[in-house]
Amino acid sequence: MKRTHMDSRIAFAAGAAGVLLMVATGAAATAQAAELPPGAPPGTCPADGGYGPPLASATTTATRLVGGRAFLEGPVWIADGDYLLMSEMAAAAGPQRVQPSAILRYTPASATVETAVPASGSNGLALAPDGRSIVAATHDQRSVSRYALPGFAREAVAVGFQGAAFNSPNDVAIRSDGVVYFTDPDFQRGARADAMKGRTSVFWVSGGVVSLLDDTLREPNGIALSPDGATLYVGAYGENKIYSYPVRADGSTGARTQFASIGGPDGATIDCAGNVYWASGRDGLVHVFTPDGRQLGTVSSSGAGTTNVAFGGADRQTLFITSGRTGDSGLYSVRLGVPGYPY
């Protein structure tokens, strides 16, 4: 068939439209990708991991490693050294009724516990993505602090919001690009003035700027990020609920939804498959949920006062648990089927 001049013009227009469509589609895809929050560092949680079930049975029991401590919290595994750090808090003291605390080092190879930072003032701990420091919720100064590794030199990360002192920062999560999220209940505020005017909140820190995430939760406690960086989980201890927030690329979050409900949700962690592990201060169990909120089972330890959890070990498939009554608080561990997200 003979191709006319008009046919050529139509073909050219169609081709140009196709090119424009491909360019627009590519630009939209690039923009969409740019809007995604950063996920786990490369190699930390391979997307093709083919993970199976994390628990051997619906009711799993952990083994006691350490006991007889005052009150343990905030475990975090340090791969460069093969040891675990955790906070040990003592009874409130002084006119301001502040709980002193120290950072302890547990070394599995020797099964020994030693004091790493004698007066850390810390509660929850988290490993910085570069592995060169830990970030701590430090109620002694009503702040969030960074401790260098090694040496434990201390510097401030966040000291207040809009000129007001925090209550008593409790737990911390860090995104792979360094954005810090933390909870601020009033558990360790003691007799110090209530600068937050009755609010207990969740904050985030990016580029040195502290921003409010949510000030409507009753006693927010544990906090954790999904490996893809797209979901932030927060336990509201005073509500017996766990909430989830969608996370934007800049670190801000969208509207929260209820993820699950347990008694006294305390500390938490997440594995590479996105399963969520939440310590209950009420029933003494670690409750394990799928990313969509379906409960897979529980991990038991001391039977009371379970405070926090963290993955560790050479392959990050050991779950460490701090749990127990005050004066006989302990560290427990159990091997699981999925490696954990370490931050």
C-alpha cells in the first residue's frame, strides 16, 4: 500500500506521543522511587531471602543467660566485637527522684557481664547504621544521646522540643539514613517539672532538627522500623495498643492505624521478613506478629516484666530478651528461623 504524506504525519505523531509517554512514565517512576523512604542497607536483609517461619512452635521458650540484675532494658547487639549492650536501671534517688542507670556489656563467648558506661542515664539503645555509635534514650538529662564506639564518648542528639525539656525519653529506632525516632513517656521524669504540659509524645530527628510525630498517645514506649523503612511501629503502654504509621521519604509520617493489642507493650524489634516482636510488661511474653498484624505465637522467658528485645549473634538469628522482676531481672536468648533487622 502506498504511504501518503498524511500517513507519514500520523505515524510521526504517534511515534512522538509514544516517546513522550515513555519519558513521562519513566519520570513518574523515578519520582515515585525518589519518594520512597530508604530501607535496610544493601545486604542486611536480602529481598530474595526466602524466609520461613520465625518460630519453631507457637509457644517458644527462651533460655536464661544472666540473672539477679536490678532492672534490665534496651539490649542492642554490636557485631564489631560480638557482644551485647544493655541498660541496667536502679531505684530512683535524690531530690528529683531520677533513676540512675549504666550500660552493661554481655559477651556470649565468655558469658561475662561488665560495666561499659557507669553513669549512662540510659534506657533504650539502638545501633547507628554505620556501626560506629549507639543512640540512647537518656532520661538522666531528659535527652537523646549518642555514645561513640569504641570509647563511649557522649554527645547530644536531641535535648528538647521548641525550648521545652522532654519528659524522659524511653526507646529509640534509627532509619538507615540516620533519621532518629524516639518515644517520650513520663516514666522516669521523677519529681522534675512537667515541661510537656501533660503530653507524652513521639518525636523524630533529622539533620539536627527535632519534630513532633504524635502527642496524643498515652505513654508511648517501644518503637521500631520495618526493614523497608516504610512503616514505623509504636507501642502505647497506657492504651495496651500498638500503632503503625506510614513513613515518608523525608522522615515524616502519615495517619496512624492500630496494628495490634497486647497488655503493656514495652520494647520491640523486627526481623528481616518484617515480622514484629513486642515485649509485654503485663504478661511477661514476647508477642510475634506478621507484617499484617496476625499473631504467630509468643516467646516466654522469666514469666514477668519483659521489657525489651533485640536480634544478635553472628547470623542475627538469636533473639535476646530482657525480662524479670526488679532485683532479679535477667537476659534470655532463643534461636529463631529468620535473621533480625539490627537497627
